[in-house]
Amino acid sequence: MKTFFQKIGVFFKSAGKWLKNHAPSKRRLIQLYAALLTNANIKGFITGRIYTGGSKVMCVPGLNCYSCPGAVGACPLGALQNALASSGTRAPVYVIGILALLGIILGRTICGFLCPTGFLQDLAYKIKTPKLKKSKVTRLLSYFKYILLIVLVIAVPLAFVGQDRLIPAFCKFICPAGTFGGAISLLFHPDNADLYGMLGPMFTWKFALFCVIAVACVFIYRAFCRFICPLGAIYGFFNKIALLGIKLEKDKCTDCGLCVAHCKMDIKHVGDHECINCGECISVCPTKAIRWKGSKLFVRENEVVAPVIDNAPLSSMVRKDNAEQQRPEQPIDAHAADKTADHTRLPASAHVPQPVVIAHGESTAAAGTRPLFGPKGTRIFKAVVYTLAALLLAGALLYYNFFDGSATAAAEVGNEVGDICPSFTVQVYDNVTGELTEQTYSPETSRGKVTVINFWGTWCDPCKAELPYFDQIASEDEDVVIVTVHSILTMNEAPAYIAENYPNSRMIFTQDSAQTFNDTEFADVYALLGGRGSYPRTLILDSEGVITYTFTGSLHYEDLVAEIEKAKN
């Protein structure tokens, strides 16, 4: 029996040791926390729908796609591009102000702790494979993200100002967060099978690029952050002045190069524009010259005076002697240090200064400071912070998944087959002049007849390709009402296109607009009726206004006729 209990004790001891050795770091826990808080709408992954509630007008700190089913806020990079593209004569002060505020407070600490995309890259890099160490080549490649920032994030959106055609170029052509968090997450849901018909060369390109970046992140630490991400480039401009981050005390630094050699990012010195403020360099600094900004608010100088020898403080004498005897004649090359097997080992010729011991085995860093609140106060402060953080996350998860109806409002108001089409009102175009009139259309006005509602836009080639089929049906069957709803994008192009191509059509051309239904405000009728970002979209209503068919993608004439006949029966 004694042997049995001994074995149990050994087992639990081994298990405890394993858990201790494999427990996630505080930084990893903060990253997980931030990812959950940013994507608190967990039921979006279950329903396959994008959250469109009130918090979507706010930008989250990190790179997290607006179209991700779990996202509860907007991506700052996407918001910046859209704001620039639609700015016209107005500066996008709101978005720029948010980015500046986040940058001044946190800088690239956002990249190191709060960005879900950075968190996924850290997890990918943990896969055991040979790793590509940083070098002069990776340092040069790190400037590529600034080129992407200037060209795709700023120049291209501004080039389309006034043309009613928003081109968020980085999101459209490159962003892997949009491909994975938005497109792939939605396509995995069976209710979004109709989206497969909208996939084309652009998705193929972005998916291939996403795969390349994902694989690169396994072998190269944060390949996307270091070489591609424009958001990190923006925050990098604020790194030196940010209120939170890491700071190097130059009077303590001996230029040993350990911090630069240990860092996996392409930094030249601690806290520069490439530093993500992860804090991993703090523990490797032999002279404790690296600390968190603002740490002196919680750690104060020790009131005990250091011993004096020959009318001089011992700490200053030892400091001077160590500086003269142990400082290398030349700073160590960080890239040369990277070539060592463990990434942190220095050349044998380099003398690394050790912490100066001044009394009772304490280093100068430890002996010179003490906690502001004391041990008990510090524990209480941490407990309060952890409790508030846990309550915030729990509250967000409860609110977005159980109490806020915005995420599933589209389904509740009736945009699925078998639901009654919700009421809405849109303005009607004059087919001859192409101008908007005072006349309006609502689903109630066509009750008694089968109604086809088609969402389209002049910027959408598949939309324009299928319009002749709707026009043909409108001219052949007077018992069918064809209503086309033009997108809120490229509104200025609609009048000329309608007047030129369909001046004598029996179709009712209307213009999309914002709608409020059951106290829920929708961006437009397209969103009210279940649109999720892809055009064209078609709904068919029977004579009683019940939805009998929905489809996102291009339709052929025969398919339309067949579905209309089903609605009649």
C-alpha cells in the first residue's frame, strides 16, 4: 500500500513539474486574452455570420479582419484605407486619431501583446523545424512593409478619391488576416455554400499568398510582421515616444550586444521601430539596463545608502572599475552573434559584464530599488487587475453571445427561405434620365405578384452580365416584378449606366440606403436581407411576400425562370 501511494505521489510530482515547465508565459496569456476579447462574438463562427453591431464602428488595436465572424470591432488598417478612399475634401481625422492615440500609448507593444495575427505567428514559429536566423538580408527586407504602407495603404486609396470606387488595396490584394479570418472562416460554414460561386482569380491569389506566408512563419520568426505588415510600420513610428514599452538606460549599458543578439526581430537597438516590446531582452541584460517604461511608478529607489570606501560610494567605484575592465573594445556584431547555435552565445573573446554585487549578494538593480506598495500591496494590486480583466472578458463573451441581438439580427428579421421579407423603402430611378425620383418602392407594393429582388453595382462585372436575364423576364412576364437595388458604392455611376443601357426596361431600378428594422440599424437593405459582402445577390418572394429563394452569385436565365415558377406554385 505504501508503494502505491508513493507511486501516486511521484506521479503528481512529475505532473506538477511538467505543468510548471510547460505553462504558458504571461505574455502568451495576454496574447490569448486579447485574441478572445477582440473576437468575443464566438457564435459568429457557429452561425457563419458577421457581427454588425454598434461596436463595429470602433477599431481594435491589432490586425483583425472586420469580416471575421468573431470580430467585435473594425480593423484599424482596413478602416484607414476606407477612410482615405472616401475622404474627398475631408481628412480622415477619426481613424488617424485612433491610430495616433494607440501609437502614443502603446506603440509596437500592440504587436507584441495585443495583435491576434502576431499571436498566431508566434504559435506557428513554435513548431519544431530548422529556423532561419535574422541577418542583414532580413534587416533589409524589413523595410518592405514601409513600401506597402505608402503604396497600397495610402497612395492607391487616395488615387480613387472622388471616383466612388473604394479600393482598400492592401486588404484586397494581400492581407492574410482577411483571407484566413474573413474568407476562409466564412467559407467553412455550410450555410455559406453559395459564396463558393463568387470565388475567382483574386481569391486564388490571396489564398496562395496566405499559404506562403503561413509556411514562412514556421521557419522565420513573425515573417508577416517583419516584412509585410503596414500596421506594425505605423506603430513603429511611435515606438520611441510611446508611454508603454521597454527602455534602455544608457548609463548602465556596456554595449555587450546580448539584447540585439537575443532578439528575433530585426532591431538595431532596444526600442527602435522594429522592436515589438516583448520584453524578452530584459532578462538577458547582464547590467539590468533594460526596463519597462513607467516601472518607476511601481518601483522606487531604495532609501538605504550604499557603503562608502575612501570617501566614495562602493557602487560607483565598482561601476567604474567594471566599465573600464570589462567593456569590449568594440561593440559585438549582432548578426555575427545570430550565427551561433543557440542564437544568444557571444564570441569567446568578448568579456560579458556581470551584475555588480555590492552587499549581501544583491545586484545593483535589486539593491537600488524596492517595491512601491510592498509585497502585500503588490499582490493586492495584481489581484485587482486580474479580476477586472477576467470580468471584462466574461462580460464581453456574455454580451456578444447571449444578449446582443445584432449578430443574428438578419436572421431574426427574416432573410432566409420561408421567412416573410422585412419591410424597407428605397428610392426609384427614372430609367430614361437615370436620375433618382421622389417615387419609392417597398415590398408591400408588389404583394400579389412574384417579386425578384436583385442587388447589383456598376463596379460588379458579374452583376452587369446577368442584368439582361432579369430584363428579359420582366418583358416576358407581367406577373413578375423585377426590382434591382443598386449598391451604395459607385452611386454616381448608376444614373448614366441605367439611362444608357435600360431606358425602356420594365425593371424597377432603385438605390440602396440605410435602414432601421426592429430598433436595429443596418448599413443598407443589402445587409438587412442577408448580404455578407458579395455581389450579386438575388431573392425571390412569392405573392404573399415569403422568401422562396436566395442566392449569392451570378444566375443564368434558365435558373431564374425555374425558381420563379417554383415561387408561383
